[in-house]
Amino acid sequence: MSLELLTKAVEDHGTAVKNMGTKTDEALTGIKELKERMFEMEQKGSRSSADFLETGHFGNAGAGLAERFSKSDQFTGMKNGAPGTGRVTVEGVSIKALTNADQGVTGSTDYNVQAQRSPGLHNDPRRGLTLLDVLPTLPVTVGAFEYMRLMDYTNSAAFQTEEGQQKAEANFNMEVETANIATVAHFTRASVQILDDAPSLGQKVGDLLQYGLLSKLESELVAGSGGKGKIKGLVEFANDFVVTGTPAPVDAIGQAVVGMNSNGWNAGLIVMNPVDWFTISSERDSEGQYVLGSPRDPSPPALWNVPVVTTPSLAAGTVLVVDPAQVAVLDRQLPSLMASREDGTNFTTNMVTLLAEMRAGLAVFSAGAVLAVEITPVTP
């Protein structure tokens, strides 16, 4: 290598070393400046914390909370050996806290916390529909049901004491009875969104709609007035039973049971208001002892070996004695629940119509199979 080239290489190396030193100085200077800025931020943060503890907000310096505590009389007493726990009240400290809406002290910051919601739908009392459980049903396929009722019949069978003698003639008085198949229905509307977002709510509403049908049906089976599109109930079909003397309510019912059985029917059901049943079941003798069971061990719902079914649909003071074999609930359509978006403006308003519907009627095949007994309600 020539002397000229060697000299140039040495000069280039010196220049590179000089440049590296300059960059190193710049880096050290930058690190120093960064450390100074971090120190300054730490000092500001410390001062701000002290200000906040004292005043409840950042910015204004002053005597710190810790200093005021250490100089308090309570802390001094503790240092000197006073027993107990010291509590120092520092005036002027007002830290705004987050509190439940309308629950905090004046100046607090309200935060509205959503209440926890219980699942399901409450306040849904349902009385037992026991009458529907005991009455037989008969399926029908059209909107009316006709049957022949024997209205009047006297057994006139007699001996023929002489040959050629005219035999006794029997007379039957029959009448065609038509039972209406009534439609019982009701509906409500709900948005598509609520049914999607809360499916359990939709199920509960549907369940309530169907229960409403059965409750209305039982009420009409007992006391329905009949007429176009309506059900004629047991009270309208019943023959009035005339009691002998002035018996107690339970004995009046017993007379009706015996009377029905004596006429060839089978008294298999007693229907009464719950208040009447309580009056009878809570009756006491002259010594104050319960006649039927006791509050701790109530008597089964039965009188004269005939089951008792209670329903508020029957007015207090009236009792029905029924031969269930001569009565039928006409079943045209079981309770059904339907949903439609094609009702009115449902499609354009995102609504759904929920409709519960059933069709049913009542047939009483014999006038003597239902007796109505009037009893005198007695306050228990």
C-alpha cells in the first residue's frame, strides 16, 4: 500500500471516531434531560397528591394531611401512652365520592346502578280448577250438540190380573236439547324484539292466556246463563231441591244426596263455594270440639261419602249435587295458542299477536242429575 493511501485511511478513521464521540455526547445529553423531566413530574405528582389529601382537589399546596395528623392532640396523647384507638377529624377535607343515585350526601356524584331484575313474572295467583278435573269430557266435531232428554217419566208398570185385560200404558215425555259449542278466546300483542330478547316472558304470557281460557270455562260451566254463543251452566240446568224442615246446612245437603239416589241417579259430586265448605268443616259441637277433623288434621273434602269440589264461581248459599255420569264437557277444540304477524299493521310495526282460543260446551243429559240446594250461610 502506498504512503498516500495509508495516510488517507488514517484520516478517515479519525473522522469516524470523532463523529461517534459527538453522537455519544448527544445521547448522554438526551438521557440527562429525560431524567430531569421525570424527576420534575415525580415532584409535581407528589405535591398534587398532598394537595388532594388536604383540599379534596389537586393544585393548591399547603399543610399535608399527614403533617396535620401528626400534630393533632389525639396523636400526641397516643404517643404519650394513652390507651385506646385515636381518631382525628381533619376539617376541610371533602372528597367527592361516587354513590348510588339519590343515596349519597350532598355534593356526592350520583351513579345510577341498574337494579337486579328477578326472572319470570310475579303476582300471578291461580285458583285450582278442580271442577274440570272431575267432570267427564265428550269429544264433538261440529259447532252444536243435540241430545234427547227424558223430561218426565212415571213408572206405570202393573199386573194384568185377567186375560184380555187392557195393560197399563207408559208415557214418556222427551225433548231435544241443543248445547252450544262456545268459543272462548282473548289475545295480546308483543314486539318481535321483546319476544326474541326475553323468550321466557313470551312463554309466561302464553301460559297466562291459556290459563285464562280454562278459568273462564269453569266459571261458565257452573253459572253460565246460556244464550247465543254462550254456555248454559249447571245452575241453569239444576232442579231446585226442597228440603224438609229447617235442617243444618250439612243435613240439607244430605237430604238432596238421598233424594237423588232414591230417584235412580248416583250422587257422585257436591259443588259448593269455598266459604260454605269452610263453614261446614269448621263446625263445632256444644263442647267446642270440631265435628269434622280439626285445623291441624282437616277432614277430607267429602260429605255423606260424596266428594266435595269448591269453586268461587258458585255463589255462597247454593250447593249443587251432581251425578257426573249424566254430565259431559263437550270438547270441540282444546286450548291452543297462536301467534301471527299478519294481524293489522303487525308486519310493518314489528308486532306479534298472541291469541289463545278454545271451543267447548256442556251437556246435562238428565234434569234430575243436577240438584240445587239452598243452605243458610253461617259465619264461622
